[in-house]
Amino acid sequence: MPDAEVLDQRSLNRALLARQLMLRRHRMGPAQAVEHLVGLQAQAPNPPYIALWDRLEGFRPEELGRLLTDREAVRATLMRGTIHLVTSKDALAIRPLVQPMLERSVHSNATFGRHRLDGVDVADLLATGRALVEEEPRTVAQLREMLAPRWPDRDPAALAQAVRGLVPMVHVPPRGVWGRSGPVALTTFESWLGQGVEDGGRLDGLVLRYLAAFGPAAVADAQTWSGLTRLGEVFERLRPRLRVFRDERGRELFDVPEAPRPDPDTPAPVRLLAEFDNLTLSHADRGRVIADEHRRRIATKNGMVPGTVLVDGFVQGMWRLVREQRSVRLHVETFAALSRRDRAAVVDEGAALLAFVAADADTTDVVLT
């Protein structure tokens, strides 16, 4: 068998950007884009909209909002135990595949884990919680209050978190709809979508979709993205269908044969990535998009991931919005001095982002430091 081709960081970077629709803005509907990307990270309401604005030509926020209100897309706990915005079809398909990971996460939680549920009939707890949220969408605070009388000697927060983590549920609108606000109110997949999840099948399809959206990638990368373990056996089962590469450190990388792998010198436009963008979160080795020293700079103690700046395809800074009455300012902090051309491109992209997120502001400004 011949030695595997070695892919350097720029080759991996350009492949990732191509899969993530970031080498140019594409003419594609939001539902198609969300499915291609296997969901959008959605801890906060607005990042999925900015993520699609980064990737799609002429994207309008009401297009994605309509998918949520029409129940064609949902916000739900999926990969890594985090909130993702996915199509309803994908929610039903992916949730049973990640359910074992979610169960481990709930039971091992230091604050709300198994030790807080000793002696509780968990099946009864989940059935009770399911009935409450199907009666009408409930917040976690409401669940705590309503579950406490049934189990008065138990921590109500642990009871509510068990229901939230183990019962497949969606965040109902208006939460997550552009320009609107609302509490994180939960109901079940069955209640919102008219059908529940079935038993989890094989993970092969999910791994192939991950590679199509994030590859070439190692087993550890897929595990980081999904939160699942023991995916090595899945990759081995798929090996005859995959291309195999190595990175510069000798790690074995897998890829679907038909996926794009552009020339490493392909130009990459400046982009302002949304908070929590999966582009920066979905590999164990994130050197293909962000240097280790820069990764440390964007890390926060509370797990927040700021908006980041891509220059030549790599993270070279952070950005944040500051609103003061009718004025909105975009602050961009770069990690190193940029060329005059790159600075101008960052300012131009920042102005375009402000036109998207702050169309109602009287004044806007980009501050680059």
C-alpha cells in the first residue's frame, strides 16, 4: 500500500473553508445550508444568522426565522451536549445517535448528576417531566417548581436538569427568531414535530456527513465535534469507502473521496465568524484554522466563544458589538499587525456586518485595534 499523501496546514485550512462554504458566499437556501453544515451552533439566538450571512449570498434573517416558526428547523441539544439549530429532519435523525453521550453527561455532572438522583425512579421522573412540557412549553425554572412537590426530598434543579438532558426536547419560538425575544421554553420532539425519535442506528452516516462538512479529519476530530467516543470502529468500518491522508505530525486523516480539497494557495476572503461558530470548534487539532497561542486568547472561563476574524483563512482577531442607545460600534481586536489591504478588508467586512445586524441603528462604526 503506498504511503498516504501528507496534507499541510494550509491544505487542511482550504479544505475546511471550502466545506464550510467560506471561500465565497453561495447561492443556497438556508435549510440546505444548515443540513450541509450538519447544524449551526446556537447557544445564543443570533449567531446562527450571522453564520449563514457569512456563507450565503443575499441571506435574509427572516428566511431562517421562518424555518423555526414553521417547524422546519429547531433548536435542540445535540452534538457535544450543546444547543444546535438543525432542520427538523436532522433533529429526529441525530438525537438518537447522540443520546448515549447525553445520558453520560447527565449522570456524570458534578452538580446535577447521578448522586443527586439516587433512589429516584428515573423513568417516572422523565414521564412526569414529559407530561408537563407537553401540556405546554415550560422553562427549566418552571420545571423545578413543578417537580419539587413530587420529590420533596430531592434537589429540584437536579430533577429538572435530568428531564432537560434525557428527554428529547426543542426550544420553542419566539426564542431564536431574529428580532424577537422569549424565554428558553421547552417541549418534546413529539409535541412540536408530530413524531418522536426512534432507536439510534449506525453512526456511519453521521461520520460521513461530518467528513463532508469538516474533513479531512482524524477519529479524535470527529469525537471532539460530536462528543461521542469509540468512533474508531466506525472509521474502520468505513475505511474502504474513504480516502486516507496524513497531517504533518503523522496523524491519520480520513475523507470522503468526492469532497473538495482546493489548492492551498486558493485565496480566502476576510470573514467575521459568529460566536461559537463550528468552524473553530469541531476538531481536536484546531491548528488548521487557529494557532494554539491564539486559541488561548479567545478562551474564556465561562465557556463563551467570541466572534473571531478570519484573515487568509486563519483566526487573526476577535470582534464584539457595543450598543449605546441608537448607536452600534463594532470593536475588532487583531492579534498582530495586518497589512494595509487586510485592514481595509476587515473594516469593509465589519461595515457589511453592521448593515446586517444593526440595520435599525442611527449610526454605526468599526473600530480596529
